[in-house]
Amino acid sequence: MLKKLLFPFFLLITFFGFSQQSKDTDSITRTAVINHNTKGNFVEFTPETPELIQIAGAPKAFYTYHWEFGDGNYSKEKNPKHTYKKKGEYDVKLWATNNYDNGKPPSTRPKKIAINTITEDYQNIASMTEDFTLKRNREPAPEQEMVAILSYKNTKEYTTKGKLYLFYNELKYKNDNFELIETRTHHNEKDISENGFAYTHNIDDDRTYTASLNNDFVESSVTLQDSTEKMNLPLTIQDSKSIYKNWSLLEFDDMQPNEERNIFFSLKTTPEMVKDTSAIISVRGIYVPDANYDNHKVKDMEMEIVTSHDPNKMSSNGTLMNYRFVRYKTLKYKIKFQNNGEGPARTIRLETDIPEMLDKSTLEVIDMYPKCDICPKRDVLYSCLDTTFTEKQAIFTFKNIYLPGSEQKNVKEYDSTKGFVKYKIKFAIDFHKKKTKSRTAIIFDKNEPIITNYSTTRFLPGISIGAKIGYNSFSNLNNSESYFIGATLSPYKSYRWYWQIELLNNLHKYDSNTNVLEELIDDPTGFRFRQLTTTNSSFENIDWDVPILLKYNVNNYIGLGAGIQNTISLSEKQTQNVLIEQFEGIQPGAPITNTLLETNEQSNSFTNLRTGFLFEATAGFARIGPSVGARYILNLEEDFNYWQFFAIWKF
């Protein structure tokens, strides 16, 4: 008996323990560990990363790395080696990014490295080819941390002090895309964001600027300036504040000639960030190398929002647009690729879909890597980028190039294995408001194509307000006169199906049917006579109609619709006339002996609620502009079925 009681208990404990074990296993966070080997002030670092979970059908999964050594230096190598300049304790950080892997990037705890002796001389090796750069460790993904690396260099022949700005969270997006969670400085840079902006107003030229219709700033003079070297700092700040919601402002000083410095910004992407994978967002950096002058450099870092970290991507700045203004907008696309092979690629072919709403003849390549010339029409032996077209595609071909493979021997810098093509293209003269998407097939030499994500273009619904006027024809009402004027609300220039709401104000006059009552009446003397009582009513109503329709544009000129309509009499005035006629005797044709006319007036408000169904057709400019139409309203009350003939203009 005891065994029988213990057995179910044992099963319950076993099941509970198994469930808890499964739950614990599923909730384990992926982590990467920093391993190191210290020899005096020389340290070798090795990452210990979790096993990759390969995405089916994708190229081989791999990690990319971002190391911060705690002294202002960083590396993207897998196994970096670093020599520290001074004794002390340093917090080493690692961000490992999983490419072509199912799951989030692993998290890493910082590692404290103690440098107690100096055994090797520190060599300050110049690494910057520009005096100001803005880079990142990975593409932004919702609810993941990203590091922006702002690097700056003193190219002056004297010690300088200056300012650095980082602008983020573009105003064109309703929600914030980033939260700045940490700024890591290593050269006593001071955060003065709360003190506002300071200008020297010491500008080297006399150029003036005017505002243009599209909110850009243009020079009123014809003098040209270097696109990277700006002179008017207040103008740049004003322009930046019109684009971005948030900023960080740092001051630096005591920067020696040819000295290079790095600042690291940890940006946590918010859950509300733009969900469009392939949307392009940006942050902006501004470098003022000498606080005594307004000369400055500007760097805009564009990034593609991703759900997984794949090097082969297609992205666009037109993921969500206002259809009213797209004719004044030029779309920009960027195709990114990486050679993950064991050897270099000599020819790279990008077969890119071009949506029909875009004009292929306006396509223009504005940047690429590997950097090369545009191919001429003849065959050449030097490196170049060739662009050809099919009916629905643009084909970009890198010819005679050398792009290393990430698995190639002696290749340590993964960025050298990456490339891209950036191009702009305009909209066609006539196109419809509909969602489009395109992707790219990337072919390295003669290998199988790698298919990118879809880059999607969608439009904001927009609001179209229309003015409507017309006449209502009631066939079952006597002497009916009904005119209306009103407004409509619908999405702007919809392609096929869309909704429409209206508010119509009707002035309606009509008469009721005449009622005649004939009676034979005996007076007190016994004389019999005939009496006729004629009753009729007239109505003067102010009605409100609220139709709700589902509409369909057959083409640019014909539209159909159906829906329901509620009508209420805002004001109803009824005038009733009662005519009593008495005749001498009961014979036909007898003369009238007495006549009495009674008139009664009655007014009511918010009465006579009616509901009905409607069906309509329109002809003209179905999507935007003027059109005329006819609508039949089938009411659920007798005598109130009617035709409506109208003209409408949508704006």
C-alpha cells in the first residue's frame, strides 16, 4: 500500500524537477568570456564564445568582435594583443556579434586587468588616415546595445582644445531609437551637454546662408567649400537640431600635435525603435578641433536596422514616406556584402530589383567599396563598376577587383572583406500608392548567389479632405426638394481599397400625402349635411447624414463604394393644415355653406433617426481631384429610399 502511495508522489516530483530543469535550461543567457595572458604590460586576449546556431540556408555563421582595452584603445581582431603605457587597473570590455546566427549576441562581463610592471616600451602608432571618424561595432537591432566609436586627431602643429558633438534620435521618427546609457572617455573629456551650445562666432569667410523651401540651408554665394570642412558652426548646430532630438556635447583640452583619441558611446536601442528591417537611421558627429575658431568637421553615420546580424543587406531611406511629398524626394539604397570565402573575390555581381514605381533612367551610383571608377562602354583591364539594366533589375558588377575573404589566411581586419554600393533613384512620373519591396542576389565570382533581405517601401496613410455638394431625389415624397453640402475624410490617394467617412448637411422640404375624410352629419333639427376634412402636412428639415463607406478604385477614373448611413433630423419643422368644408345637403355638387381652416406648427430637434445601406459609383479623378457620382440609399424606413447625385473634390 505504501508503494502505491509513493509511486504517484515520485512521478510528480520527477515531472516537477524535469519541468524546472527545462525551464532553467531555456532561460540560460548566452555569454562570452574574456580570457587573457599577461606578460608585464603586454597582454594577449582570447574570447570564449558560445557555439553558433547556424541560420538554415545562410552562409557559414561567424563572430565579429569589438574590444575596448580600458585605456582609450580598441581592436576588432578576434585575438588582439595590446601593450599598456602605464601601470594600473584597466576594465577590458568585449562585444561579440553573431553573424548568420539564430539568437541574440552573447553578453560579456568586463574583465579587470592589473598592470604591475612595465616590461615593454609603449609605441604610439598612428592609425587614423582622417582627423575625424565615426564608426560602430554592429548594426542596431531592437533592444540590443550598440557602441559608437568617435575618433579624433589633432592635425595642428600646436596643443589644442575643442568640442565634440554627438546627435542622435531623428525627429522624423515618433519614438526614440536610442538611449545613451554610457559615455566612456579616457582623456579627461568633459560632458557639458546641459550648458547648451557655445560658439566662437569667429568665421573665416563672409558667406551667408538662406533657408530653402525644403528646410535645407543653401549658400547665397557661389563660393564653394570642402564638404567635410565647415566654417559656420551655428548653422551646422541649427541644422542638426532640426534633424535630431538629442545630443551629447563634450569638451577636450591639452591635445598634443598628431595625438589620436577615442570616445565610446554605448547606445541601447529601444523596444519602440523603427521595426522596419532595412530602414536607414543615422547619428551625427561634429568635431571642432580648435575652440578659438568655428572650423569643424561633420560625419553622418548611416545604419541599417536589423533583426539579425547578417553582413549581406539591402536598405533604404524610403521605408515609410509621405505620399504627398514623394515627388520631391530621391530614394537612396545601400547594398552591403561581405566575402566570407577562403580566398579573394575578383568579380562581384549584384542583381537588384527595381520597383516599377521608380525610374531606372535616373539611377546614379553615389558611392561604393571597393573604390573604383565607373566602367566605360568598352572593355578595360583596370578595376571598375559596371551598371546594366534588365526590365525589372539593375545589375552592378565589380570587375577586376580584389576583395579578401574573411576565412582567407592572414586576413585579420574583417572590415577589409566588406563592400557596398550606394545609389540614388527618383520616382517615375506616374506611380500608385502601394507597398513595394526589392532585394538583391549577390554573386561572388562563380559561386551560388546569396539573397539579401527585402527592402520595403511603404507610405503613410495620409489624410485627404474632400468637399461634396449635391441633390437628393426622393421619388416617394411629394414636392421633395433636398440639397446638401458636406465634407469627406479618407486616406490620401489610395490605390485600390480604402475607407471613407462623410458628414453631410441636408436642407430638405417635402409634403406628406393628403388625407381626405368625408362624413354625413345630422344637425339638431334633423337636417343631414356632408362634411369634408382635408389634412396635409409640410416638412422643413435640416438633416445630418453620416455615411461610412468601403471604396474601391477600379482605375484612375472609376470608383465604386458601399457602406451604411445614419441620418438624424437636427431640426424638424412640421406645418399641418386642416380644411373643414360643410355642404348644404348630401347631394353631389351641393354648395358650401361653411369653411374652417386650422394651421398647426410643431418643431422638434434630434429626431427621426434612420439607418440605411448605400451603393455608389463615381467618375472623374477617382484618387484625388474632382469627380461626379450617383449613390442609392436604401433606408429601413418606408418612403425614404432615394437617389443622390453629387460632385466631390478631394484634396
